[in-house]
Amino acid sequence: MLTGSMTALVTPFRAGEIDRRALAALVERQIEAGTHALVPCGSTGESATLTHAEHVDIVGQVVRLARKRVPVIAGTGSNSTAEAIRLTRGAEEAGADGALLISPYYNKPTQEGIYRHYAAVAEATRLPIILYNIPGRTASNMTPETIGRLSRIANIVGVKEASGSLAQVLEVIEASGPDFAVYSGDDILTLPIMAAGGKGAISVGANLLPHEFAELTETLLAGDLERGRGLMHRLLPLMHAMSLEVNPIPVKTALARMGQCAEEFRLPLTCASAATRAKLESVLREYELV
């Protein structure tokens, strides 16, 4: 079972292409800081604007750069089941250690449709699969009952929970059993989710402060809630700053200000507003990142 801080990596671009040098530096920085796993090609990695070839290429690059020092969990979700299968098989061939799949978005499937989607992908791969429930992006909530059903499929091993409902998290933990991992998909809920039995976080803020987020999850896994609360409160301003605009605009803007990558997005994402930049600058200075 994967535990701890898993960084949802940004995808660095330069002149419209993947910036391989920047990606290599980002991966090395994460591993040196103690991050427990890397998650390329998720929503933080602007997966919706990557071609299939770019997607597989990035996963392969991160696998090679990681050199088995930490697991690589590839984002392979799609609102098309056939495409999700192709992306997951591509990640498997590229050497990924697991796959993270968002629930189908836009087409708003029923709970049965969501179940069949994930079951079909699981049947098509040997990779461990982590479900991703984020109703704010998909327009559908994967219910605890559906997650419980899916948890009984052997290679579906966990869920990234970003429903915003702690009641749902408790129900998922109850429905899925001890061998199924629940991860925080929203940095600001990492403390309560892990206090309730969650096994870690798939984090945006860990792009900026990988050591601190790893320390937070390790502390909570050890059951030290008092110290965990202190660490969490120290990270709150950064967590709030990451939601100033839609992810990954704030985190990528911050990394660019730190000299880690170019400030380049693919449309329809755009550069941050002046107001967001000013607030980010203040927070980055508070954490001595610039």
C-alpha cells in the first residue's frame, strides 16, 4: 500500500513543447526532499491538453528519472473508457508503478456507468489503480457504495478523495475495508482525512514544499496529531494560495517565480492575474521560496 506525500507534478513547457530539462530538475528536487511518490499527467500536469504521445512520453521520462527510487503513479483518466484503457496500457508499457484515473467528466455517467468504466480499465491492465473522485471537475460524485464495490476488484487499491465531504470520506473508509487506501485530494483537508484513517495525500502544494508535505504525512501516519496540527497550520497560507485561481495556474506561476520552470500554459489555461501574482509573491516570501 502506498502511503505518504505523493506530488501531483506540473508539466513544464517551453515554446509549446515539453521542457525535459525542467522536468528532470523538478523530479530530482522532489526525490531529494523525501516525496514518497510522483504523479505525472494529472490535472495539475495539464493532462487535458497533452496528446497521447506526449502523455506516454512524460510518464516514461519520469519513470527513467525516478530510477525506482520512488513509485511513479501515472494519471491516465479520460471521459472515454477506450481512451482511458489506451492511456493506462501506455503508462504500463512505459514502466509506471500504478495509474490514477479521474472519473469520466462531462458525460455524467450513472453510478453503474462509473463502476463499469473503472472495472473495464482494471481488467485491461495489471497496474494498481487509484480512483479519483473530484465532483467539482467531473460533475458527478462517486458514491461510497460505488467505491466500495470497486474496492473489491483486486487491482483497484485506493481512491483520491476530493469531494470536499468528510462524511463521505468516513463512509468510503467504512465501505472499502482496511486494505483499500483513501488519499486526500485536497491539501487543505489532509489533516482531517488522515486523522480519519487516510493513508496520505496526492498534493499540489508539495510541488513547492516537498519536504514539508512529506513530513506532515509521515507525522500523521505515525499518529502524532498534535505535531501534525502544528505542521498543518504552518502550511495553511500556502494551501490557500494554491486555490487563488484554478489549478495549476497558481502552483505553476509560483514555480516559475522560483526559477523552476517557464510560466507557460496551454490554452484554455492562461497566466495568472496581477492580483494573484501579488498574493503569491507575498506567500512565497513568507516561506522564503524567493
